[in-house]
Amino acid sequence: MPGSRTPHGHQPYLVERDGEVWSVATNGRVLVFLAGKAADFEPAPPVVAAQLLHFIDPVGRSTSFYLHELKEYLGAPVWPVQCPQCHGQGTGAAGACSQCKGDGGFPPEPRPGWVFSVLLDRNLLARALEPLQAEIVWVHGQDCRKPFWVVADAWRVVQVPLSAPNGHDPNSWEADSYPRLGG
Ligand SMILES: [Zn+2]
């Protein structure tokens, strides 16, 4: 079900920086930068390119993990279930599909956990990392209001942490009991 992996309105793009081309894809909460030109991506319009490049350089303190160790901690990725009414199209007779509200599917439950002091949906990160390979990766984190990076030589993943506004208060007792990887 490849369609369900590309939410509506989030087109993959090519961006250029310092003479290097990166392929970028996002679903609004995770950005994936791949070094080089991927398949049929199109150059991003300048405004979009500037927005995307804002997230290319990691910020914050960092630590390294073996990628397999990180993936093991995150668990197996679970993908959205395709909407049975519109078959992932997101559209119905009167505009947006009435069952999925235009999303084309239903997202899996978040799988909260801490990585290097940042509270993340581990499933979302597992999905982004699934096709990516590396031996060692650098993780950059600040706090739960700032982006979180996983950086390898040939790719970078940037994720929005879980936070109070999206229903996960990192200071709650519940959040304190979530699993942890790194200090
Ligand atoms: Zn639908």
C-alpha cells in the first residue's frame, strides 16, 4: 500500500545547498533528507526550499548510536490503515472523504518513548528509518519543543517531538514511565 505512506499535500522535493543536491520528503511531522537526486522528485520552489533547508543542519547536543540498536529500541514500524471508503484517495462525493476526513487512512496509535532526553513517537521514527541504512548515526536533541535529528553520512531524519499541545506532556508522570534510550 505505497499510497498510504505519502500523505496528501506533502510532495517530495529536491533542494540544493553548497552545490549539493538533497532529496527531501515530509509528512508534516518527519522530514527525510537523502543525499543526491531521488527518482522523479522536482526542484522545490524557492520559498519551500528555504523552509526545508532550515531543518537540514542539526542543532543541540549529540550522541551516537548503532543504527540497529536505535531501530531495535523503536520497534517494528506500523503504517496507517488505508481508508476503506475512499481507498486512500481522500476524496468523496462532496469533496473530502466523510470517513477519513480527506486523510486517505487512519494513523496508528503513537508509541511514545524517550531518545536522548526527547519524547518521540517511536513508531513515526521507525517508519522513517525503515528503508535507511548506516552503521553509526548521530542523534541531536534539545528539548520537546525543538526538532530532533538522526544523522548519517548519506541521510538525515528530522522529527517533531511529542509535546503537550499534541496530547503528550513530557513532564507528566505518565511520560516519565515511557521507555528510554540514551541519557
Ligand atoms: Zn476516506
